Amino acid sequence: MIERFGRTERALHWVHATGFFAMLATGLVLYLPALSELVARRNLVKNLHLFSALAWAIAIVLVIALGDRRRLAADWREIEALDRLHDRFSYRLRADAKDWVIDRLAP
């Protein structure tokens, strides 16, 4: 079996996922009055929301500091390369779409 992601990448993924969903749940309770009435402890939920954000940030720093930084750097370079490729591709698509519209509108 070929392992695509190492322990560090998986840990970073799950830190992001759990942090996101924790802040989503507490944020929805704070934002939506119907949910806020169900919980009826707004101050507790607000503190949980802030604690989740702080724990999320600390967990990211710990994963980066204690994990395989070489592999994370390689992933970062791969993402940047894909981002540059996407930018070139999207520029070409926009240019083609513009040319198509001009061709259709030209008398």
C-alpha cells in the first residue's frame, strides 16, 4: 500500500477538521437565536467558542513544531505549484471567454 499522507499531514488535517466543526457548532449557537434559546447558556458557549479557537491555533503550532516539517514543506511547495498552474489555466479560460464574447458581439 502506498501511503500518500504521513502522520503529520493527517494530524494537521484532523486538527483543522475538529477545530472547524467545534467553532462552527458554537458559532451557530451564538449567531442563531433559535439555537441560542435551546442552549440558554450563551456565556458558556461564547467561552467554548473562544477556547476552541485558541486550542485550534495552539494545536496547529504544535503539529508544525513537533511533526515532519520537511514533508509539510514539500506539501506546501506542491500546493504553491498547483496554485500557479491554476492561475495560468484560469487566466487562459478568462481570455478565451473574453475572445468568444467579442467574436459574438462584433458586427
